[in-house]
Amino acid sequence: MTRRPRDGVAEARRLAERGRTAARCGTPVEALGWFDRALAVLHAEPAGEMLADVLRWKGTAHRECGDTAAAERLYEESQVVAERIRYLAGAAHAANCRGIVAQRRGELADAEQLYARASALAEESGEAPLSVMVQRNLGIVGSIRGDWAVALERFEASRRTAEATGDDDGVARALNNMAIVHTKQERFDDAERMYERALELARKHGDAVSECVCEFNRTEMFIAARRLDDAEGACAIGLEIADRRGDRLRRAEGLKLLATIGRLRGDAASCDALLEEALALADTGEDQCLHAEVLRERAQLLRSRGQLEQARKALRAARDQFVAVGARPEVRGVNRELAELQTAV
């Protein structure tokens, strides 16, 4: 029987949707298999919107495995296809994803430019869900720089838009980001309430990605509030999800948090191995902020053992990375810790 025109695109869409479900609720590796099958079908079709989308979705699956370079290549390829066929929404999504890659690498100025491009294209194409994402990502840039008011304003705008359009994922992610800022401001009750709501939404939809991110950020909040038992419980959940999904960067974050909990409890025996693995994973995944955070935690561990010169060296390395990223609050914090070490005997 002769295949009807566009049957290939419909089949690719079906396969790609299986991949998107796997990416959200299963594992990135499983998702990659579905996306590859979709791309194989599309190979026999003229380049169209579905090709641009599947390339981008495959890139995100690689990004969530910690393979940043592969993600970037696919995002760039997706953007080329989208621009060639004048698929404005696809070009907007690709620019946003490239901004996330630049942000991970600590290239915040490049990230802002890509987000601005994504925002303009999203507005032109009427892509409301993407506008929510871009506002949230710009808020994250502000948060990294310590511009709390700007960050909260963007997160709140993102949350309102997501709620108005019934986008539970957008609501959960905005609440998660707002809670991070509240934690830094030591508004722990507000942060905890937002994390609980974000987790409720993530679990309602089986969104393992959001659940994992929220659990680790909640761990940070519990550590800051010195609720170490709660921190350990949240971290264990996050690590289980990260390992099940094969998410190497989130595993690195979890290992760093476990090391912090161990140090604060005076049980530092396994901390070196945890931090060594976390550093390697953050380096491979090209996550500059996370790499600097692990170095900073290593410095605290060394300081707790009286290894002050090694602690200073680790702190200076962390500061250099935070300066390069433009993470002003972290730079100030590291400078305070270095000043304390200068007066230590």
C-alpha cells in the first residue's frame, strides 16, 4: 500500500512523544532511543517543523545526562532548520535552549543575548509557554548575580503566566526558583512552603526532572536552617532520582550536599571521595557554578581538618570561577571565608 503523504511525520511525532514522556518521567537514555527512531523516520521526509523539534528535544535529553557539548550541537542544528523554514516558535525554543547551555558554562552575557532573542521570537510567534520559560531563565541569571529583586519579579511574572495558562510545570519551576532566593535571604518558612507546592505539582504529573531539582534545592534550604536530618532525607530522594535517570550533573550536586551534611555532623570520613567524584562530574558536564561550589565545599572540609593552606588554595580557585561567572554573592562569601583564614592560626 502506498504511504499517504506526511504519514512519516505523523509516525515521527508519535515516536517523539514517547521520547518526551520518557524524558520527563523515565530516563534520558530511554528518551534518546525514541528520538533517534523519530529522526530515522524524518530522514526520508523534507525538513520541517517536526525535525527542528526532535533535534531540540534530543539535545535536552543529552543536556539532562550532563552531555553539554552534544546538547549544544543539536540545539544549533535545530535552530538552523527552524530558521531555514521560518519556524519562529522552533527558532525561539532553540535560542532559549542555547541560552541554558551558555548559562551552565557561566557565560551569562551570552545567555542573556540568547534569551532576549528567544523572547522576541516567542512574542512574534505567540508562544506563551516559551515566554514563561524565558522569564524564568532571565530570573535565574539575576539570581546568580545576586539581583534578588529582579529575580523574584521575573519568577513571579513567570508563575502568574503559567498559572493563567494551566501550565503546572511552569508553576512548579517558578516556585522552585523563588524558593532558592528565599533560602538565600534566610526566609526558610516561605521557601519550604514553595518547595512543598512545587513538589506536589511535580509528583502529580510524574515529572522526575522537577522533583529531583526541587529535592536538592530543598536540601540546601534544610542545610542552611541546620535541619540536617531533613536535609539527608531530601538529598537521598534526589540522589535516587538522579541515579535512576542517569543524570550526572544532578548526581554531582547530590554528592556535594552529602559531603556538606557529613562535614557539619563531624563525620567527614567519606567526604573526600564524594567531592572528588562531584568535581569530575561537574567538570565533564561543563557546569561552572557547580564546579566552583564543590571547590568551595572542599575548602570548608580542609579547613575543618586544619589544612589551612590547602583550604586557601581551593577557595581561591572557587573564587576565580565565581568571578568569571559573575556570581557576586558567592564571590563575597568566598572573600569573607578567605579573610577568616588569613587570621586563623
